[in-house]
Amino acid sequence: MFAAVLAVYALTLAPTVTFWDAGEFIASARTLGIPHPPGTPLFVLIAHVWAMLLPLGEYAVRTNLLSAIFSAAGAALFFLVVHESLGRPDAEDARGASGRLAAAALAALVGAFTFTNWQNSNETEVYAVATFTIAAVSWLALVWRRRRTEERAGRLLLLVVYLAGTSIGNHLLALLAGPGIVAFLVVTLLRDPAPEPWRRRLEWGQVAVVAGVWALLIGTGLGSTELITIGGACFLAAAVYAAMGGAGGFALAALLIAAVGVTPYLYMYLRAAQHPVINEAAPATFDALLAVIRRAQYPPRTPLDDPTVPHGPGNPGRTLSLLGWQLLNYFQYFDWQWARSLADGVRTVVTVLFVGLGLRGMRIQWRSDRAAAWLLLGLFLVTGLGLVVYMNFRPGYSLAYHLWPKPDDHEVRERDYFFVVSFIVWGLWAGIGAAGLFGSINRPALRRWQPAALLLALVPLGLNWSDASRRHGPDARLAADFAYDLLNSVPPYGVLFTYGDNDTFPLWWAQEVQGIRQDVTVVCLALANTDWYMRQLRDQPTRAVDAAGLPAVWRDSLALRLRPDWPLHDLSDSMIDGAMNGYVVPDTQRIALGPLERTLDRGAFLYPSEIVSLSIIQRNVGRRPITWSITAGRGYAGLGDYVVQAGLGFSLGTLPPDSGDTRLDFRRLASAPLDVSVTQRLVFDTYRYADLLQAGALDLEPTAKSVAGSLALPPVQLVYAYQAREDRKAMERALRYAEALSPNPDLRAALLDLLYRPAE
């Protein structure tokens, strides 16, 4: 099972970095850095060691393969869970050894190839390790049941506790297995009590301790004083009860082992003090470490809040209507799991089929093994509907814009990955249901349809392949190439302002893993609202330029630039502390930014990121190139009159653009004059576009489509610049780039119309 699932994952493995958190995780693993809170220290350590032990191929492929291995191992463990469950003496639909094997295999395969789990398994992410941990503790619980009468059976429960503790260092998703595990243990003791009174007391004490430790771990993982207090009280009560039953030693061992499991967080405390390149939230003090565990960097939100409104007295509260849309969003994600490549209506038919198979499989397991059924049911409910209630996400990325028209009222991406375990569990039931359908076809006239019943379980493998694969699409290398393009839009020793995850994390990967343009200082405006990031920007030195890796467009300027030896900005620690409160301009004033001036209107509010941006500009304008990424908005720190666009970058000058400069096109299609000569060298000679020039950009997922739209803008601008200059040949070349890169059908149609319009 492991080999079969891993083979498919390997065939669809991302060939390099992907968007969102993957670039950050890969770069953190490479540099032993600290990614965003809660820091995932265990994942970073595992990935770092794994990549060292497998020194073959691109670093990102190695860490992507790590996810595939953990997820395939999880599928193998779920195979064992189902096989054990259907092997109970009173199993109704298990047809001997072959029937159990078939049912377990089908269940594991359906779960493995649900869309979201498959996508999590072929990129560098924490969710594969989390699902593996859940599968492992589930399997260990079933092994404990089989070996209850053995003297060392309690050690299996201690191993469960240890894995629960270690899961905090990866992702709290694995802790959500707790209710299902405890339900399994309780039902086992109720339905099959030990014959000896002393053993019954011992087992009930051990189960109580497992439940108490789990409650304590949840509080610890969230960094909540209240939950830690409640969890501690639960554990203390369980320990007293266990001691009365002769399991006091077990309680002490469980507490110590759980504590050992949490120790990867010491890595962050120790490593942060060494100032790695990636050091998010800088947890080098106990208070900073606690803030990381508590996720203090993010705005608070409770299950009772309206998530579209900031938490606080003015929040109107969560409504039933909003909850209904959140549930609809979950069912939308559920619908994706079985046949993602099909259109909505047809896909829903397949979903209904798998709902039926899942219900049948649940019924079979309920009759075969009540305790294991409670285990999977607990997993399904807690990681599905339970998370819908607890996480309280904003309206889905692709839903309900007629009610919440502002993009900021929606999640920034689809959040199906949070619910992945519930989809896997339903896949297990669907596989059991398909095997049960196979076994129930006994009439001779219908037996030829038995293989079809088994093939039902393979539907996700075939109908999710094209959408789940990260290797075969034209955007397979888009994150890597976009990072390369953004960094090379900047002259040597430049400062590049970016916006958030997808124009920052791939750049970290490019610089720290691939060594691309390490001379560029990347300033993420989203992170620039934090004090720790402001200090790191100031204190990190500028690295030397790699002349051999510099694109031709910038080589002539290298001789004119020396490596900066001054801080990026001049804000002291006390000034940074003050900047965290923002700044309200008391009176209209003009501020000097080197040779530039900016007017601040009375009553204007400057956010921390704006304050540090102005300080960076003041310190560096005229001394270092300053560029805003095409993704960083059009604010330009209020200095738009001094900005010129070149490719994907908007560069700040010391004088307004000269209207008589023939190199510039002043149509301002992107809010600034376009440097045509530099842009054409970037677009045609420097930038990389994955396979979009060959395959086009119409059928991309939303993130890739947005990036393709950004890549398309400079060629579109060149089209109109060349048209104004009556350069038909150059215009046609730019048109072909723009037509291939644009994901906008209307724009593509307009460009094609322009391309084939007869020359005047």
C-alpha cells in the first residue's frame, strides 16, 4: 500500500517550490530558520535532516518528497486500521482474509487520493506529517486493544501520548484526534471489560490519564492560560483516579513523556538567539516564545465573532446565516474530493455516489467494530464540522460575493486543507462501502458487475489526477519562475518592497536555497507591521552580489554600485516601539526624504509599515535602487510622481520622470511611466514563465491565474508602446507574449483582434 500510494504521489510531485507557505518552509528547513507562528519546529528539523540525508536533486523536490512519504505512510497505517477493524469476530461483511484485504486497500486508496489530501502530499507542507500522526495514533490504539492483556500494553498508550506531544511542534491538527482516540478507548472498555477487577481499574485509570494529558496538550498547544489550567485540573483528577487504581506510575510517565514530546519548541528559543536569516517573531525570549505559541501576531477571533469584523466590543457576533454559508463552504470542499476535474453538475453526481458509499461503509464498520467506528466518527466530526464551528472562517474565497462584496471580507485562499482529515475518513468509509457492495453481489447474473463495484473506489485516482497533480500543469514551475523574475526586476543591491505570502516566500526560497540575487533586500510590507521584522531589517547586512548570476540588463550598472555598508533604516528600538502604535499627523507637514519631499495631510494615519518604509526611503534613496513589486500595490509611499516602471518593478527616482525622455511611455497603464527599453530586455531576455508561453494561462487555479495576470501586464504595456511608435514587428512579438500569459479571456480577445487587424 505504501509503495503504491507513494508511486502516484511521486508521479505528481511538484518539481520545485509552490505558492503560499511552501517557500517559507523550504527556506527555513535549508537555513534552520523559524517560519511563521506557531513556528513548526519539529517539521523544520525533520525536513532539514531529511534533505541532508538525501543529497540528490533540487532541494525543494527533496522536501516535497518528504510530504509524499509521510502521507503515503499515513495511507498505509489507515489500511491497517481498516483491516484490523474489519477483522473483529462479529464482522458482518468481511469475506475472509481476501475480503478484509480488499476492503482495507480500497479504503486506504480512496482516502489517499481525495483531492485535498493528494494536493497536501505533493508539496512541502505540514499537513502530511499531521495526517500521518493521526493515522499512527489510531493504529496504535487498535494495537493496544489487541494486546490489552499483555503486561506492556500500557506502553502503547504512552507512545500515543508521545506522538500527541510531538504533534504540537508540527501542527495542532493532529491533536484533534484526541476525542476519537478517547472515545475508542472508552467504548472498548465498556463493551469488552477486563475479567479481573484490578485490571479494569488499571485500564480505566490509564484511559483517564490519556484523556487528561490530551486536554493539557491542547491548552499547551494554544498557549492559553485558561485552557492549560483546565487541562491541568483534568490531568490532576485523572492522575488521582489512576493512582487509586494502581496506575499512578503510568500517570507520571505520561506527563513526562508528553513534556518530552513538546521539547522541539526549545529549538526555536535557542535558534532565534543566533539570528537566522528567517527568524519570524524572533522567539529568543520566553515572552516572545509564548507569543509565537499563542499566535499573538495574528488578529484575535473567537467562535462567537463575526469574522468579517475585527474582534472587540463593536463586533456584532456570528449569525446563523453566516454559519450556514460556512457550512456550505465545507460542503463545497467536500464536493471537490472525489472528482475535482469534472464540471460542477457532473461532479455532484459523483459526490452523491460517494456519500452513499460512505454511509454504507460507516454502517458496515458500525456493525463490525463499534469502538473503531467511534474512532473514525470522532475524527470526522471534530476535523470537519467541529472545525467549521471553531475556526469561524470568513466567507469562502469563491462564495457569497453578493452578500460580502469586498474581497477583504473573504478568506484570501481556499481553506479546504484545514478539513483534510474529515475527507480522508469519509474516503475510508467509501472504500469500505465499495468493498461491501462487491461482497453483496451474489446473484450469478450480477456477478460480472463485481469488478465495477471495486472500480468505484478508484474514481478519485482518475478524476482528481489532473487537478491534484503539481507536476503536469503549465504552472508547475510558476512560483519558482515568478520569484526569479521579481528578484531580477531589481538592479544590483536594490531594495524590493513586496506585499505578502506569494510575492515573498518564493523569494526567500530563491535567495536562501537557490542563491538567486541575495544582494536584493526584500521588504515584506505585511511583516513590516511587526516590531521584530523592523529590527531584523535594520540589523541584517546586505549580502554581496553574484556578478555571474546577474542578468545582462543590470551588468553595466554593477560597476557603478558599491555594496551598502549602512543599516537599511535608522529607527532605534525605542522608535520602533513607538511606531507600533502608528502615527496620526497633527498638522499638514512636509517631510524630507533625502532629495525628495512628501506632504502628510493633517489627520492622516501612518501604519507601522508606512513609517518603516519612509525611513528606508529616507536612508537609501539616491544611494540604493528602491523598487516596489507589481504585487505591492500602487501607493509607492506617497511618492508616485517619482516612480518609473520597468517590467514587474516600479523604481523610485530622485527626480520626476522627464516627459521628453524617448525611452519612456507615458500612457501610465499601471500608474507610472514605462521604461520601454529596460522592460523589453526584462520581458524577452530575462524573465521566465514556466510553460505558460506554450500552454497559455486560461485554465489555471486562482493563485497561478493572479500571478499570470501580473506577468502579462508588461507585455500588454509594450504592445501599446510599440503601437504608438508604429513598430509592427515588435508589437506582434509582445502581443504573442501577452496573449499567452493573460488569464483574462476578454483581454486575450482584444489582443488577438489587435494582432490580426490589418496594418494601416
